[in-house]
Amino acid sequence: MKNNIKYILVICVFAVSSIFTSCGDKHKEGDGHNHGNTTENHTEDDGHSNKSESKEESHSEEEGVHLTKAQIETMGLEFGEFSSIKVNDYIKTTGTLGLPPNAYASVSAKSVGIINGTKKFVEGNYIKKGELIGYVENPDFIVKQQEYLESKAQLKLKRLDLARQQSLVDANAGVSKNLQNTEAEVAILEAKSVGLSKQLSYLGISATNLTPNTISHQVAITAPMSGYISNINIHNGMYAQPTVSLMEIISSEHLHLELDVFEKDIEGLKIGQKISYTIPALGATIYSGEVSVIGKEFDTKTKTVRVHGHLEGEKPLFLKDLFINAKIWLNDTKTTAIPEKAIIKDGENSFIYVAKKENEAKETEFTTIRVIPGITDNGFTAIKILEEIPEGMQIVTKGAYYVYAQSKAGELEHEH
């Protein structure tokens, strides 16, 4: 029995030692927990690293944006070529709508008197030259007209007397002294008549058609020029004096631009340069003008010089001293340009989209071309092209933003 137990124990020990020996060989040759095989798989069978590289390769090979014919039609994309247009450099400036001194007129009575018969004017009304404003009444007007008519009648009589005296002297029947006295009296009456006629004309009374039946006690007050009423101070019954203004009129015919140009921009100014300007208070309408006068006095406080400009074409609503933004155009050279909305700005970079427009193609590939945008004028922007455009490519002139948005959507899909 004891011998049998010893025999069984020997067999167990032998079996256990065989198992450990076998296990040690697997660790050396077969790598036990498969660490060795894992390493080999990573380096030889391309494991995880090769999968990552394949993704990068597929992403780098995907250039531009691909859109179907249906997408292009839905987006309303339009294709075209570069334009050679005049896109000018300019000076930015500000100013106002101004008037020269001779564009103002003050209305006052020619003589003292009582105002009567005024018309219903208010500030802002347009009034024409010679239009009746009202009347000034004064009994002295009657006296002036009476004196003129009397002087005119006396002068007529004296001229007849002068002719009679002249004929007597010629016939040696008259006295030379009487002729000389009559000549002096005629000269005095002529001077008086002319003087009274000028006074009546100054008051607005026509001496030519004046008769005893047309003598009037009032004188008309009329507008000295056409324009807008900027101030009014006249009403019936008030006592008028020549030194007191009854109405102020501004003529819009002499409206011009008064611009302040900074010192650094003075060198580029020239007479005849075109001006485009907007009036923020009146909307976004662009008006035109031309440099007419460059001031000769430099303002040391604002560091500017005054530039006057004539208005051209359509004129804005007349409001004196209204603030304006203006551009003074410096040159008139042609340059390569495209529609402003065809340029996409992404951070500090700017680019355009080009594509080979084929009507039968099911899908169109869009490629970006880097550009440097310049000055924008009338919806077109001057550009410098930084990359060569492949032959046969057309520019996306309308809807470029939709192509850009589609490219961004594609990037988000790749990230997922």
C-alpha cells in the first residue's frame, strides 16, 4: 500500500514539472500572452497606425468641393471671367453741403411804413424771383409821386418857353439873359425830374407809366431772387424799417460741397477730380460732384484744408449744412476685378472659387484660388491673383458663399 502511494506521488510530480517546462517554452517562443505577436502585428501587419495613415491619405486626396448639377441650380451659382474695369483709388473725407455768400438774400422794406397784404409764406417754402411778398404803406409815397408829376409838367412848360426865347434871340428880338435864365431853369427841372424818377424806381414804382390816376400809397415788396425761405419775420400791421430784415432767402442753385481734407492727402488733390458722396440722413444714395476749388489756407487746429466741389447730375434734397461722407477719386486706370461677393474671406486669407463648367457633367469640382483684394468700386473689387488658374476654369461670380458653406459642411462630416 505504501509502495502504491509513493508511485502515485512520483507520477504527479513528473506531470507538474512537464507542464511548467511546456509553459516556459511558450513564453520564449510563442510569447505567452501574445505580447510578441501584438508587437509583430503592429509593425508588420500595420495594426492601428496604418489605419490612421490611410485616413490622412484619403483626406489629403480630397481637394476642393464637389457639387451636383441639382445643387448648383438650387444655389443659383453663376460663372464668369475677370473684368477689366476702372477701379480708382480715393481719399476719404467728410464735410457739409454749403453755400457761397452770394447765395443768400435778405428782404427788407425800401422805406419805413406799415406792412399790409402779406402772402401766406412759411419757412421752407420755395419762392420765385419777383414774387409778391406784401406791401409797405406810407403817405410819403403819394408826395413823391406828386412831386415827380409836377416837376415833369413844369419841365414841359419850361422847354416850350426855352424854344420861344431861343427863336426871339435868333430874330434879334429877345434878350440873351432871359434865354440863359430859361436854360438854367430847364436844367434844374430836368435834374429834379430824373432824381424823383430814380427814387420812385428804387421804391418799386414805375415813373414811365405814372399818371395822376395811378398814384398809390403803397409799394410792393418782392423776392430779390429765387430760393427757399429760411427765415421769415413779416406780418400785417407791423412797422417796417429798411434796416430790419423781413425774410431770408437761400438759393439752392449755388449749393456745393465743402470738404475737409487731411494734411497727408493734400498732395493728391487736383482740380477736376470726381467726387462721390452720400448723405447719411437721407439714405444710401450715391451722388456725384467734381473738385472745383482747393483752399489756400491750412487749418492748424484740424490739420485740414477746405476743398469746394460742384454738384453733378442728380442733386440731394436741399438742407444747408447737412453732414456728408465723400470720396475724392485720384486716378482712372483699368485693373483686373471681379464682383465683390465673389471673394471669400476666411480669417486673414481671401480666395475665389473656380470650376470647369460643363453642362453635361453630373458633378462639378470647385477649387480655391488665393487672391489679394484691393479697392472696391461700384460692386467690383480689384484683385491680385496669387495662384495660377487651371486652363478652362471659370470663376464663380455669384453664390460663392454657398460653395464656401458647403465646404465647411464637408469638413464637419470628415471630423465625425
